[in-house]
Amino acid sequence: MNDQPHSRPRNSDGKGGGKPYRRPKKDPVRILAFEALRAVDERDAYANLVLPPLLRKAREGGNFDGRDAALATELVYGTLRRQGTYDAIIAACIDRPLREVDPPVLDVLALGAHQLLGTRIPSHAAVSASVELARVVLGDGRARFVNAVLRKIAADDLDGWLEKVAPPYDQDAEDHLAIVHSHPRWVVSALWDALGGGRAGIEDLLEADNERPEVTLVARPGRSTTDELMDALGEEGALPGRWSPYAVRMAEGGEPGALDAVKDGRAGVQDEGSQLVAVALANAPIEGRDERWLDGCAGPGGKAALLAALAAGRGAALLASEKQPHRARLVERALAGNPGPYQVIAADGTRPPWREGSFDRVLMDVPCSGLGALRRRPEARWRRRPEDLEGFAPLQRGLLREALSAVRVGGVVGYATCSPHLAETRIVVEDVLKGRGGEPVEAEWIDVRPLMPGVAGLGEGPDVQLWPHLHGTDAMYLALLRRTA
């Protein structure tokens, strides 16, 4: 097969012995989905940042309604989540290595594969729509290639294809899981190590990574309430949070930006795991002064906004520090209108402007691989490499050391990551406490579990790892440490 154009289209009067040339039908939904995938691939963009402005522009142009937006969103996220599985199936249907197929062609093929194998769109309609898309964005020659490949894919369902392309579990468990659940093999291995246990747990986790996450709101205390949010959304529009006292879960298809409380900054969109991290730090017991709090890696501002509201309720002040100026501006917007004292600065947490022992509570939610948020950023699994963790390691340890220096004796530090990878979680904390790579730090573990009341499956402590399949949250990690000297 050849994915290059073969010839110029025939004249519309039919000369040349073939069918009259027909202009391809432009399908705005699938064209938008293709444009989003190209942006993700070409610019290393994130779908959750690329898609909203594309949808907004399409709505403003007319003839693009809520159902169109829902389909476009499903096509983009579904294709990205299942990319590894679809790549394996596409590879089985072509006569060359996958790397030799141009990326735009692969995007059209993956979109078509998702419609065939991951949605209820009838096979004939999925193939026809994908070929029309190919004609518009690739040309007639490549459209013929797309047609041939998708017809092969349409000959079987997803389960049938997985039996063909995935090795048996008992021969290569990690590769089997990687293809069936569409994760890179090294990510499967890392998640399995962090989770422990047998096959059922890791399969549940990988499957949860491929599910669309709920939209969770946070009612910032002193500024909004969960009752206000529930009333605004109506009985059919929302459910109470599972764990956080400030959480409300939105029904599918809800638009958080339409709520007055969100527009005003009195509430926000925030994963329940992120809320639990902030609340646990705020409620950790300390003796004596409790007046100055620090969020040392505050961007984009969700935890900082919740911490600022909690601090205001106690008469405490929050300093929110973020290294990147553009992210610091996001923090400023998130905290705007907070009734209590706060300050936002752009500063490097590894070379801080504050003096040692200045704060009573410190949160350090460090930069990490993001493997805990693959439900929200499915493309991250394909971008990250094992060696990326080596780059994060010095930064994570340096930030934790500075956090322990910034807090006063008797104060509390929260070390958090949106990753369950052991090299980014417990190993970092143990290395810092034991002085590996620096001076030992005098601090003791605080058991986090009592600070997350009602949350089941938190392990043996004292630190806590949340999981999508167990808690319905991102895979947030939290260790709490009290400085002792």
C-alpha cells in the first residue's frame, strides 16, 4: 500500500474513464478533532488546553452544538487514551513500520480506529467519515490508503484485535497490559511497583486511567458552600464529594464556568485528591504559633486558593510562591478576592527569598512526571520517558530540603506529587531525611491517614497514596513531616 497521492482528481465531467470527481464532505467535528491531535503532536500541547478554544471558536461560528462538542471531545480524548492499542492494531494492518507512516495519516487512522473499536458509531459510518476526513486533510491518494487500512480494522472488534496483537498475559504480563490498556510498558511496570499486589489491582488502575474523570468543584470555605453549588446545579446536575468536605461532583456534560460561584472565584474546579492534600496539611496538629503558611510551588493555584481560604478562617496569612511568572499570574487570579491576607510572588523554591524558620505550615507540591493525572492528560503517558525522572530527582529533593528549612521547629511540611512513582514519592522523602545527597534533616513523619477521615484504602501509612481506581481521584501522594530541630 502507498499513502502518497497517486494522481490528480478526474474532471467532474467524467473524462478519463472514471467516476466524476466529487468534492469531499467537510465534517466540522472530525476536522476539529484532527486539528486538536495535530496540535498535541506538533507542538507538544495538552489536549485540555488546546480543545476548549477550538470548541469555543466552532460554537461561535454557528452550526456546532453541544452534541457536536461532546463527540469531538470523545474523539480527541478517546484516541489519545487508546493510542498505544490503536497503534498496535494499525501496525498489524500495514506493510511497513509504523514510524514510516506520516504522523497526520496516523492521526486520521487512529481517529478512525477509535470510532470503529471504541464508540457505538456503525462501522460503515466510521469508515466513510474517516475517509472523507482524509480526503479533506490529506488528499485523495492518502484517503485510499486510509480506506484500505480501516476496512481491515473493521473486520474484527476490539477483543478480537487484542487477541491478535497482545502477547498472552502468562508469557509477558507487562507487555500484555501495556497493549490491552494502552500504557507504555515502563509506566505499567512503575505503576505496578507502586501499587503492589496482583493482576486485578493493576488492571483496575490502568482501566481507570482510560476513563473520563468527573469534574469536581471545590467550595472555598468562607466564600462559598457545597450547598450553594448543589443548589445552583440542581438535583440532577451534581453529587456530593466522596471525601472532601468542600467537594461537589458535577454530572456529565455540566459547564463549571457557567456557575456564578466559579465566575467569581468563590469556587473552582479542583480534583478531590488535590483538595484532600491541602486540607490534610491545614489540619495537621502543631503546637504554638499558626500564623504564616507557605505554598512553595503554587502554580496554577488550585491548592493555594483552598489553603488561602482555610488560612483566612484562622487569621493566618498565605504566601504563594511560583517560579514561572506566567504561572504566578494564574495563582494571582485564583486567589483574587480571598478575604484573608495573602501574597503571591514569583520565586525559585530552591533559592528562596524567605528566611529559615519563617513559616508554620509549608506545602511543597513538586514538579513531577504527572503519572498520577493520566486520566486528565492522556498524552503525557506517551511523552514521558524513564530518564525524565532522573531530571526531576534533584529538583524534588532540593525543594523538600528548602521546605524543611523554611518551616519553624514544630511546624509541618507537606510533600506532595501528582505521581505514584516510588522514585518521586517515598524514596525522595527518605533520601532527604537520611541525608542522602546532603545533610540529614531533623524531622519526624506524621501519620496522614487520620487527617483524611472516611477515606478507605490508605495503606499502612504514615504517608498516603491516593488512586483513581480506589478513590476516584488523581493519584496524589502526600507525606507530612514535622521539623524537630
